[in-house]
Amino acid sequence: MRWQGQTIDEEDASALPGMENRTGIVRSVTTPEFADMTFHEVLARSALNKVPAGSRMPFSWTINPYRGCSHACVYCFARGTHEYLNLDGGGDFDSQIVVKTNVAEVLQKELRRGSWQHERVALGTNTDPYQRAEGRYKLMPDIIRALAESGTPMSILTKGTLIRRDIPLLVEAAKSVSIDIQMSIAMYDDELQHSIEPGTPSTQARLDTVRALTDAGFRVGVFLMPVLPHLTDSIEAIGHALKRIKQSGADHVIYGALHLRAGVKPWFMQWLEREHPELMSSYRGLYPGAASEAPKPYRQWLAKRTRPLIRMHGLEARHSDDVHPTRQLMRPTSVSAPATSAPAPMLF
């Protein structure tokens, strides 16, 4: 592996944020509890990652306690980031998980700097902070505490039901800072979900988690994305999804079409050819060559189809291309953040 065999002080300025010191690797761990998975425990140099200038993201900082993700979503845009480590974006991304074991300790030091402006920090923008590894390493509680105690608002996007473990902590933290929570639930057909997201909790388990968070007082959004052309974009499929989302107590829905970056496109197309070869010609037309986005006419068609359905189900509709401030993120009937808290932007 590329990080091995280096001197302890060697750094690489071109590395992924938090991975500049590649020799901070402590050990690689396998365990019967996580069959066919390897955890590479590393000592990160930094915890807070600055979002590049000019980004459309409505936040300036992120934290990624893990690299790689056991959710194994075929369409995951982050797959390409594993290639830097001389690992592939396919099976290695799903099974070779980098764990920043000291991330909370480093974060506490960074938050104490006089230059820290208490800007919103987003978790779950690259790989899921509540993937299965979190059950073993328990990094998130100390991260949440550090952010809350420093007065730093946070956003969390996850597919992991393990966030339910931290609901009491999140409720307590929300007394001090605003907290934006989104649950990603794109597939509502069980067979399709098992095929394209084989490592994720079931759709119903995630919907139940939305309910648990809602009952705790949070206004939870659901990421209904990616919408897959010809697979999940029918009126019947979207309507079925929205009915279940509404029943879960979600507040709003963020939707968007499949996005295929260069690092994920080969892996997605391999899956499509194996599972739905009849759609290969159509997808090559929608995502030709190096194109990563579905063509504008398709995105416009999807918006015209989806927005009315979302509103019909009594939910607020937001597109993944939109950047809107959101209102207070805790219900007034439950624990609420102080009136001085700034409104939190949506996590896209």
C-alpha cells in the first residue's frame, strides 16, 4: 500500500485532507465481526477540511472520520478518492476502510485556535460517518461533543441507522448549536436496494430512524437521490417513495438525478451491464464519454415530475442544485437551539 514504508515525518502536500502524513498508519485490522473488511487505523494530521474556494457547497468545512465506506453503494461519488491510496474505487473502496482514530483529539485542538470562526461543519459529505465501522470505533460522539462545546454548528448526512445511538447526545448538543440532519434514502424497492446498496441498512430501517429523529425534535430531510433513469424515475416509484417518506415524519425532500463522476462511472456501468443490460444503450446516451451529469432536458423533466408529487404529499421540495438557508432545525415542541443560533444551510 502506498502509505507503507515511509519515514515518520514524510508528508505529501497533494494528499487528501487529513492524510498528508501517510506514515501515521498505526495498524491494519481484520476481525470476524466484519468479514472481508480491513480497517487501516491512521493518525490524522488534521480533522477540519477546508472546502475549496468557488465550491457550490453551503458550508466551508467538513470532517471525514473514515475513508472508504462499507455501504458499498455502486453509485457513490467518493469512489475515486480511494485511488490515491493505490486502492481501487470498486471492491477496495467497499472493504478497505481508513479510520482516523485520533480525529476527535485533533479536532478539539483545531477548534481552540483563535482563528476559528465557528463556521458550519458538515459530516457525511464524502463517506458516511455512521457506516458500520462507527459501531467499532465510536468516533462520532466525541466529534459531536467537540463541535457543540466550541459553539460550532454542524450538518450530518447519513445512511446509517447507528445515528440513533447518538440521539440523546444530539438533543443535548442542539441546546447550544444548530444541527441539520439528513437521511439518504434513494431506493424503495428492496431487490434494487440490496443490489445497488448492498451494505446499507434496509430502507425501512432508515425510515424508522427518520421517525426516531423526528420524535426527538429534529426536522429531518430525506435525500431522494440519486434518482436512476428508467429504474426509479417513474411516477409510481416516486409516489411510493414519497408516501413512505411522509409517513416517517420527514420535513422535506432533496431530490436529484444520478451523477456519475469519472471515478465512479466504470463501476456503475459494470453493475448496470450485469443487472440491467437492456439499459446500457440508454445510459450511454444520457452519460456519454466524460459526461457526469444527466442532460439538462432530463433534469428539467425530472423536476417537473417530482416537485408536484413532493408537494402533493405535504413535503417541502428542494433540488440538489439549490442552495437555501433552512429554518430552525429543532421543532419548537421539543428541545430548541437558542434564539441567537444562525439559520443552518442545507447540506447538499
